[in-house]
Amino acid sequence: MKSVTSIILFCVISARVFSAEFSGVVMDKHTMEPIPYASINLVDLNFVIECDSVGTFHMNANVPSSFSIIASAIGYESVQLELKEGNPIGLEILLEKSHLEFEEIIVSGFRNSLGTKTIANIESRSLKDLKLLPSGTLGDLIANIPGVYQSTTGVGISKPVIRGLGSNRVVTYLNGLRIENQQWGADHGLGLTDLGVGRVEIIKGPASLLYGSDALGGVIYFVDEPYAKVNTVEAELGSRLESVSMGIKSYAGIKLSTSNFRFNLYANQFNHADYQLPSGLYGAQSRFKGNNVKLNMGFNRGNWVSNIRYNFLQNRLGIPGHTHEEEIDPDEFQITTQSRDNSLPAQVNQNHYLLWENKIYFDKGKLEVLLGHTRNLLTEFEEKVTIPGLELDLNSTTYNIRFSSSKDKRWNWTLGAQGMMQTNRNSDRAEEILIPDANILDNGVFGLLGGRLGNWKVETGLRWDSRNIIAYETNASDFSKMYQSINYSVGVAKFSDKFTFKANLSTGFRAPHTSELLSDGIHHGALRYELGNPDLLSEKANQLDVYVEHKTEHLNIVVNPFVNYIRDYITPRLMDTTIQGLPGYEYSQIDRVLLGGADFGFHYHPHFAHFIHFESSFSFVLGQSMDGEALGLIPQPRSNSSLKIELGLGKKFQLENIVVQHQYVLSQNRVEPGETPSPDYQLMNVAANFKFGSLMGISAGVRNVFNEEYIDHLSRLKNIGMYHPGRNFFVQLAFNFNKQLNNKK
């Protein structure tokens, strides 16, 4: 760590410092009229400058000798500009009118760029838009994105699934920090809340080129809210109530930003009782509660931009469906009284996430150094209050170093190295050991090249990875094995005013986890006895993804088919015997499997009624071995449609919009042996959003309006016949304050 710090300081001293005035005006491209209150996003500094009433902006600051900005305004198409020394004074930025929402910049891909200009298929969604219909968990929110689903254990435990792949096949990042939280367990949740999160980016399919082992199914990349506008202090607080679980969630936040220093500080607390079923009964042990604190600090000095981010999350989760009984009685898990008291069984999690992010700018490129550490302490109490049944302490230290060249306007390249050192330890006070103590060491190096060939944009890359796993005190002997892989990606794209075409061929790999290699014990959360297989090989994936978009002034249509071919697919197989009264499952491999499907979508914004937005999507996945046998836990086909009516009725107290969402989830009858089919179901959700001046916002609505009884195919409570929550009324209040600081020019 000391040597890395020395390198950073040397680069800071060596590179050029550029302290200057940064000013300009944003105008309409056709009328040349200024655009009031447009926003200038300094991407690499992660803060925003707001234009005044005549479209001008001005700031004195230390900025890198080359940096990127995004200019945006409501009703206009966003523009990205690369600036160098000598550019920042008297800029004239021209924006084209657009009736669709302006774009965010993508940070999870090869190179930061606007969403529609990325070659890789990366979908970005603002959490503000997803929260127009508030949900209880972050997993609920992102499951509205085409191709993204969730595997749930009640309401409090949610795991993301991308195109039929989840758990260890999907990697989650928060601002460039890899989140490690025992994600191998089916009853271990996402490990994040929506506190301070601004948007989410989804990479669908293998992404090992950028993110190494485990990114076989895709990457979920959360990005925190930007800092406050320069020389501004902002504060917010709010609370949401939900009827179905008598849940309450309260939060507060403060942001402060100057030209060279800024910070965001957030905190929340949430508490939910057992949720109510459509029948009026309650799901036993579905209660959960917790608290979350997050601090982001950023500063810049000349060519050096640095952010320190810390996130602490602690929660206590009831585990519905958890039992030690050989004979399972579903009625035992549906009770007549609702409670939020601590009881057993329960799962207690403590998560610490720390990231130090550095960007150092040179005349001909940019060096990024990200150093992180995560700690997950997982404790499961089964029958005793003071003695846990299972306790694991997972510590992961990560690094990500890359240099991107910007010398050539036509071609650019990136070289990098990435890795992780991880320890996983069982506690001496726990009664059981499901997986042995283990150390994991990851290292990878990669190179990327992107540019233009005529009217086409192209991107290609190559990466080598190794993962070394050492496990101790296994049943046989100590286990030590190294897994290596070489992966590549090739992508092409063509952009025009009305059409976008992208095609990407990418590979990925996943080394087997110790839970698959060396498990030997009862997994109560999964209601089965698990046996590992130390001879498992790495999974290898090859995906072809094609994205076609046709857009006009008022209509967007998207077609996105894919096919993912995986070799040595790891899956738990039902054995012919029971072990300690539970069905036995042993991990094995299928030589070759094929997953295919598509996401379709359109967004209609009619000319005669600009206040109407109608969006609809349809997603489906098919999964089978090359012998024709269906894979298990493949999501149901899903249609998701929403109508947003922007009203703006009223003066001080204003009805901003009404949102109506309809989901039709088709039946799933293609199941593996031992798995049961799932019938179709429909859901209707409604919300209305109000605001009182600029200080207060109110949201109110109903989820599952018609109190539908349904169990999703990916629900882990399907085996005990426990339905998802019934009709849920919610109301949310939010207060926002901001004040301009003295700006000394």
C-alpha cells in the first residue's frame, strides 16, 4: 500500500497542473438563444455547475489539463465535450432539442461516454426515475429493467439475476468497488440499499474482460449521486411508510461542494414487520430492520482528482421458510399475528465498504488507481440467541489500476491490472461449518483498443486472469488449486440520427467457489444437504449480443437478442438419497448449455400530448443443455408496461405526475427434474407524485392494486407455498433544502 501511495504522489508531482477560469454559455443549436439553468457536469470531478437565467456559467478552479464535460438541459439532447488547456474560457455549447429524457454518462464500460454512444450493451437507469414507483428494496427497483430479475426470500432478501444467471455469476460494484458478501448463498442478499445511489448501470452477459472472474452473467454497477453544485450546500430528509409490512424507512443527507473540496453524508434506518399475504395472514419471520451510513469526500488539486468513499450497512433479517423439520408443513409459515420483534431464526449482517479512488491526468492520458476493502460479517442464529449456528468473516482487498491514452483523436487504448486478496474464516463460537476457511488470490492484466473505421466504431480487448484458492482443514486434506483463463471481446457499432446498431462478441469465465468445491453440511436456508465436488472445472462462456434501436422524434423501438454458450456449467444435482433427513444435493457439471432470448422495448412520447410517456418492454430467456434438458431457475417471460402522465397541476402545491404500471409474467413450464412449474400472474401498481414549492415532495400509491395471489418462479419460498405480499399502500414525504455559498471570483 505504501508503494502504491508513493507512485500516486510521484504522478501528481510529475503531471501538469492547470488552474484557470472556466466559463461559457449554453445555447439552442437552431435559434442560438441561451438555455436557462442548463447543467454542466464535470465528469471526472463528479460535480455539476448550473447555468444562470441567461445560460452562462463561470467558475475559478484547479482543473486537469484535459477533462470531460457533459452539457444537458430538460428538453435537449446531452452533449459530451473533451476539453484541453486553452479551451475553457468563453465556450459556446450548442444543444439540439429532444423530447426524450437526457442521458447520463456511462462509467462502467471501456471509456466514459454517453449511454447511446457506448459500443458495449450497457443499460443505465436513474434511481430517481425508478423510484417514481417506490419499492421496499434496491433489488425490487432494478428488477424493473429489461433482462434483470430477482431471486427472493421474502421481502428483505433479494439477489439480482441477469438473463437467467445469478449468485456467483453476477458481480456487483459500487463506484468501482467490488462488493463481496457471501453471494454464493441463496439466502444472502444484495448487501446494499438505495441510500445515496444516483443510478445503476447493467452490463448484460459476460464481462470478464473488464471485471475478471465471476462476471459470467453480467455486472450490476451502482453509481452514487453526484456532489452538490459548486459553492452550494444541499440537505434532504424524508420518510416512507408501507402498509403491507407496517414498514417505516427514514433517511437524511447533506451535501457541500466548493471548487476544490466536496462531501456527501447520508444515513437511514428501516424497520419492517412480517409482511401481509393476500389472504390476510402474515409471512412468519419475514421481518427485517437495519441502518446504513454513507460518506463520500472528494477533492482535486491540479491534475489529481481523489475520492474517498465509506459505506456501513447493518441489518437483521428474519429467514422465512427456515426449518429443521424433516416434514415441512406450509401452514406453519403463515401466521395470524404480525410482529417486528427479534426472534429466531435470523441472519445478522455487518458490511463495511471502503474505496480510495484516484485519477491523475497527463497531457496524453489518464491514470486511474482504485484501492478498496470490504468486510462482511455474516451471523446466522438458528435455535440459540447467543450461540450462532453459522458465522463467517469475509475480508476482501481489491486493486484496479489502468492507464488510458487520449493522444490520438481517432484511436485510444487502455492497459490495466486488477486483483483481489480475500480471506473467509469460520468463527470458533459457531455450531456448524458449511464451507471451510479459505484464501483467494485474484490477479488479471488486460488491454483494450477502441476507435473508428470509417463510419463504424470498434472496440476490442484481451485479458489474462488467475485465481488461486487455498482451503484449510477440509474433510480430505488442505485444498489448493489455481484456475486460469484468457478472455476477449470484440464490438462494433454504428450510430446515426435514427438508427443505432451494436454487435458484441464477448467471453467470460468463473472459477468454482469453495461452496461448490468443498461444501459438506446442512444448508438450512436452502433446505438441503450440500456436497461439494473438488474436481470441478471453471465455467467458460461465449455470448453474442446484438442491439438495434430505431428512434424518431417521438418514438424509440429497441430489439436486443442474445445467445450465451457456456461450457462446464456448474449446478447442484438432486441425489437419490436423503442425508440427515434432508434431500441431498451434489455439485456437478453439464458439458455444454445454451441460454438465449431477447429484450424488446419501446418508448412513445406523442407530439400531440407531450405530457404522456408510454414505455413497454418484453423479456424472455430460454436455457437448456445441448442434450435438450431444461435448466433450472430460468425466469418467467415478462411484459412490463408503464404510463407516466406529467400534469404539473397547481401552483404552490403541484401534482407533478401519475404513474401506472402493469406487469404480466407468463407461466414457466420448462423446468429441470425436481423443479415445479409456475403459473402466470399479473400485477398493477399506481403512484402519484406531488411537490410543494421546491422544499417538499410527496408520493403516494398502491402496489399490487388487485391483491393478486402469486409466487414468482425465482421465489425461494415457492416450496412452502408462501405468496408474495398482498396489496400495499405507501406514502413518502421528502424535504429538500439548498443554499448558495459565497463564491469568490
